[in-house]
Amino acid sequence: MKVTADVKNGDVHDVELADDAVYAELLDALGFNPEAAVVLVDGRPVPEDARVDAEDVVVMRTLSGG
Amino acid sequence: MVEFTEQAYDDMLEHAHDGVPHEICGVLAGDRDTGVVEDVVRVENVSDTPRTNYMMEPEKQLEAVDEVEEERGLDVVGFYHSHPEGPEHPSETDEARATWPDHTYVIVSLGPEEPWVGAWTWTGHEFLKQDVDVGGRGEN
């Protein structure tokens, strides 16, 4: 399946994934560590182990520190 | 260099003071090409240890970024957070968790002296110090 990923403040990528892929695999395909970015669908974060079921997603680098 | 408008600078300091003893955080809105910060957007710190850490909830972070880009027509210049008791530089945790290359990370330090504002660019590998100016005054 093809997923269009809008990386916030980055580029928009079309990613080809297996039909049973999970969101962690999408992040991996985009070169993101799952600890450093999250996938949002309709503005809400989705678990990285959830199966990809959206054609358009937003990828957001997380912000935290000390 | 990062140049704050006086209003944006004052709003950020007010946010930092309001948050004591907790760290606060937010988004810097302006023009990435010139480094001018015209406005700041507060984002709640949802860290479980807010005295020494900050964390933006992704949903709220996205709302803030969309507010900057889509509603105000500005760029995300970077992000800010406070160190209520110092230090006046990025902590080891800040460096370990930095994720936005080529964006500005501002720290408002509220140690025993006057508030101190510092800015760094995250290269993807390290923080590079930037000069900070406020309304053309030449602050740091």
C-alpha cells in the first residue's frame, strides 16, 4: 500500500509499505527512530505497533528535554 | 542570530515566570530565513517530572505548529523551554532528545540572577550557539 507522509517542517514522502505493515515500519522507512517521532492520523497519535490503515499521515518529531 | 520582537521576548519570559517551579515550553513563530521571532505559542509541559524536564504532547505540538503555519502564516523558527534554576545551556537530556535539525532551541534560564536567554541551532549532531537580539537592542 502507498502512504503519503507529511513530515512537519520537512518534506512530503510517498512510502510503499507491505499491506500488513505497522506504523513503526513507516517511521523506519522514513529514517526516524520511533523514540524521536510519532505518526498522527487525523491529528491524533497512533501506536507504533498499530497496523497502517491510513493513506495520509503526519509525522512529527517529538519535543522533550531537561 | 535569533532576533525577538520585544513582545515575543516579553511573552516568553512571562511564560517562564508563570511556570515556576516547573519548566515550560512552546513554539517560536516567525521567519526562518531572517531568524526573526514574532510570536511565541505556549504548549503545555506534560512531563511527569516537570521541575527538571519538559515534554510536548504530540497532539498539542501539532496544533501549535499548525497554528503558526496555517493560521498565522509564519514559520516555525524553533522551540523554547525554561530551566527554572539553570543551567544557562542545553542539558545532557536536551542534547540526547534533540530531534529538529536546523531549528533553533531557546532556553530561558531563571537562576538567582536576572533571566538569561540563550539560543542554539541543533545541527543533527550538536548544538551551535547563536546570538540573541531583542528588537535590535543586542541582548546576548
